[in-house]
Amino acid sequence: MNNNSRGEDLLTPAEVADILKASKATAYALLSRGVIPTVHIGSLVRVRRGDLERYLREKTELKNQTKPKSITSAETKEQMQSES
């Protein structure tokens, strides 16, 4: 892990994979498609820790927004009665 001039952590693709608990191939695919922003230093590819954290926050927020509301059996009965 390296620090750039602003004190931000720069992560390698392997470190990104470790943090995501994913394979290196998955991490490289996310990086190459631009899903997670990258920094290029010559031929090296790095990811700002803040960009990875933002990606994870957005994925978590999106998952929470699309989570279906669970319906209780009382609500189901009520709905069925009102439709009849």
C-alpha cells in the first residue's frame, strides 16, 4: 500500500480483490470496465481507497433500496380480502 501526496491510500488490484473477497480476475474486470476508478502510474494500475469505499457504499445503498418489502401473513390476508 502506498500513499500519494494527498495522503490517500493507493491499492493494488490484488489488494482490491482481497478487500472485496473476490478473485483477482473479478477485481481486474471491475477495474478494466471502469466500474471502480483507477489511477495509472506508468504501467501500474492503482485504486484510491476512497474510490473503493465509495463503490462499496453505493452498492450497499443500491441493494438496500431494491430490497423487496417483506409482507406479513396478516397483510396478505388483508390484501386478498380487498381484491375480492
